[in-house]
Amino acid sequence: MAPSPPRFANLTPLAPLDHPELLAPSTLAALRRWFAAAPDVAAVVGVAAIDPAVSDTAALTAALGLAPDASVNCVVVAGRRAGEQRVAAAAVRATARADVNGAVRRLLDVRKASFMPADEAVAATGMEYGGITLIGLPAGWRVLIDRQVIDGGDAIVGAGVRGAKLVLPGAVLARLPGVEVIDALAL
């Protein structure tokens, strides 16, 4: 049997490259590069249309009857060191919180790390607030993924827009170019 994207209740995964309207342009471009470099990954990544009104994790979980840990949240964190802004995206299971003031701050090597303001994150990523994902982020940003995301089974992540989600095995995210899998990134 050929590999296919994971299935979640009420989400119908489609081939992402066949449905660019369900992806932010930067996410689409990143998926094209990733799939070209790792063709086997394309078979296990799907995109599913959702009601944008339920894009936030809690609303999506309730609306679709999902397990609380099915979703992976991606937050954008920034800090400064010697006048230089350092940015990272941190991805953790929805049942956890990114350790912004501990693990992320240390990894960025900054005195203080905080969530990037929403308008700045949207402008920098070209993605919609509530749909920002770790796939297709600006060059130079660190992409940190908690080990629980990798080891925790199938996952639902943003597609860069509020009207869709990507579905894929959590373990395949470890193969995303430039990603750093971090033990204890989540609280």
C-alpha cells in the first residue's frame, strides 16, 4: 500500500501542490523545494481546507472533535543581542507551551526573548495570523521543534493561511530543511 497523509476526523487531505490556493505563497514554495529534495515526503503530507473561523487550535479541536495533542502550534519569538534581532519559530504540541523564557531564550543566546508582535510576524512571514507555520519561514530564522512533536505521531500544522491546515506524520518534520529538534523545548 502506498504511503498517504494521515487522516483526522472531518479533515480531507489533498495533495498540497495541487491546491496552491490553500497555502501561503512562501509555504507553497517551501513545500515545492522540500518535495523536490525528498520526493517520499510528498506522499505523506496533505493539506485540508477548514473554516477560517476555527483556525485557532482550541476552536479547531472543538469543532472537529480532535485529540488535544493532534495540533502543533508554531510561535514566532524574537530577542536582541548586540543590537541584532534574533528570531526563531518554535513548534510544540498544542497540549504544551513553548519555553520562551528558558529554552528558546538560551538557544537564541539573548537576555530576553518574547513573542514577536502579530503584525510584525505577519509582515515578516507573509502568512496570516492564526495560520503561521514552520514551513516557509524567512531565511535566517531558526526553526525549533520540540522532540514531542517528532515522537508524538501524526500532526496538524498551519498552512500559512487561516483556511487550511497541513496534515503529516510528526516525525517527517525532522526532515524539514534547517529544522532543529530540541529536547524539552516545551513546558
